[in-house]
Amino acid sequence: MISEKTSDADRRATAIYEEKLRSHLEATNLHAIVAIEPNLGDCFLRQSLSDEIQASRKSHPHRLAFGIRVGHATAVHFGGLNS
């Protein structure tokens, strides 16, 4: 179970994505990863999850950032195709 603090930060990051970033990023950077720091609204756009994590941690080492894969419901997909 996630904490209320983490859940609140996730909601705020998702709102920033939906309200300010989605339409532009989906038109120009589909499938990239964007990290959003929900307190300041800073965004870090990279092509891989590991690069996105490094960029967000370098800039804000003590803050939560949330990664979103542009154009997808989740940042990472696990599993294979159903047979």
C-alpha cells in the first residue's frame, strides 16, 4: 500500500501531465519517458526509464518524481502476448 503523501504526489504529477504536457508530448515524443516533479512541476524527458530517473534525481535528489511513458497508461509493461 502506498502512503497518502506518495498518492497525493502521484495525483498532482498526473494532473500536470494531463493539463500541460499530454497534447504536445504525444504529438512530438510518443513512447518517450517524462519524469514530473509534482511540487515544482519540473519535467525531464528522456528515451529510457533509467535516463529519466538519473535526470530527475540529479536535479531533485530528495524529492519524488513520477515517470510516465508518453502515450501509454503505464511507464513500464511486463508480460507477453496472450496465446
